[in-house]
Amino acid sequence: MSSETRIPTAEVTGVYGALIKVAAKKMVGRVPDSIGVLWHHPGVMKDSMGIGRKVEGWHELDPSLATFAAMASAATIGCSFCLDFNYFMSRDRQVDAAKVREVPRWRESTVFTPLERRVMEYAEAASQTPPAVTDELSDALLADLGPAGLVELAARVAFMNMSARMNIALGIRSEHFADACGLPPLATRPAVGASA
């Protein structure tokens, strides 16, 4: 990791720990340091990962839109772990790599469709404190995605908010999964107030 977490990592042990390590190695090629942080409370880790697996099973939203929404939310909150992990996982989801790397600067980028932009605008607005989703944006996305798609979008963004805010609070940062598999660096999010 790029710097120390706020809680030292614990040794992942036992039968459940062995299963977690095998699954992590299969998914990302190694056991992330974040697993050692969450291992201090296996119930929280297990339930968070379980929710994450269930979220991955939802399919009302196109995988590209789901990825863009999660990453736009993570960028808004500032979770480098979430951005890196979703960028890395986008390969398996067969999402356009050129678009994925542009998500942090989606407003300035020219690669996104109007629907993709609305989805990221929604993710960004829903990730504000307090949430800033407008009726107009919701109405447009309801027309684009249908009721089930809009519910899934809201739920995916809410799950990313939970994950990202927990990671930031615990000091869990990017573990450079995308770098390790040769993906080019993510585009940099412009500074607040900077002109495009």
C-alpha cells in the first residue's frame, strides 16, 4: 500500500481465513492489505463482502453503466482503493478500458455518451452530503433505465458510498491492482474550482 492504514493489519488465520485468502488470490493475485485490516472484525468483513457479491449479481444496469457509476461515486468521495479496484475489475466485466480510465474526469472527457454522463452525474450527486439528486435527473434516468434500472443505480451508488467511506475512515488506500496488470494510470480528477 502507498501508506499505513489507521489500524495495523492482522494475520488472517483459520479455516475461514484460508478461504478468504484463496478467493482474494484468485480475484486479484494476492491477499490485499485491506483484508488484514478488516480481519479485526470478521463479521463486518464477511457481511460487507457478502453484500458486494450480491451487488455484483444485479443485472438491470448495463455492466459499463454500473462500473461508471461506482467509479464516479468513488472519485467524488475520494476512495483511491475503490477507484483502483473497480478499474482493475473492469477488465473482467469487459468494459471499454479507454472510457473506464477517464471516469475520474468524466465531465471534461469527450468519450462518454449522454446516458453515461447522466449516470455519472447521478452517482456524483447521490454521493454528496447531503445528496443532491434532482427530480429532473431522476426523471431522465427513469426514462433511460426504467424503474428497476434506476433503483439498481441508486443502490449501487449507496453501496459504493458505504464501502468508500469505510475505506477512507480506516485509511485503506489504493493497492495498485491496475498497475500490476499493466493498465495505464487513471486520468486525474481536476481540482475543485479548476477550469477544464
